[in-house]
Amino acid sequence: EMHKSLPVSGMGAHSLNFDQNLHDKKVYCNVPLIPLDTLISTFGLEKPTHVFIDTHGAELEVIESMSSTLVDDDLVKIMVDIEEEGIDDVKDSKIYKKLTNAGFDISHCETQVASGPFTANSHRTVFEKRK
């Protein structure tokens, strides 16, 4: 059970997108966001070897912000919690298709069936770069 004074977003269900079933317009935080590729180039950062994405339904937007990072040989694993509405099989998700087309294979998937205020199944996945 969640604390009655907090919406789900106050309990970790953060996202780039507002969901009226999960979020409360009175409880929010404005955070500056920057595409991953832009962050890396602007600050001269090394390309990551591993990426973890859990953005409650906005995972595809994050992946699309890292197009040059996806093709970099240094990136070997992407761990992503896929939460797409109406997807029972992870292979039907846009994210699965995007990552497999970018040269990754799924090596792990654990599905948690939606419950409570969450309406999309959660597919906790690991994708590894094809060798």
C-alpha cells in the first residue's frame, strides 16, 4: 500500500509524461532534461558501456535521444524496464524492435503483470550488443 498523502509519482513512478492515473498536478518537480547524445557531446563525456532506463512509459523517448550512443562499440548492455500499453509479449514492443534493429539481442526478460494504478505490464529486460 502506498502512503495516502503521496501520489504514485511520489513513490518512484516518475516519468517524462503526465499520467492522470499516477500523478498529482499538485506534487511535481521541474527538472531540466537533455538528450543523452547531447549530454555526452556537450560535456565531453565518455560513451557509456552500460545504460539503465526506467522512465515509466517514456523509455522509447530516451532511447531515441541516444542514436549515436546506440551504434557506438563501447555500449555493450542496455537494461530497460519496458512499459508500453497493451503489450503482453515484449517482442511486440517498439523498444524491442528498435534495439534489435540497432544490433542488440535480448538476454533477459522478467515480466510483471500490471496491477493497482499501473495499467501497463512491466518487462524488465537486458539487451546485449551482438558480437
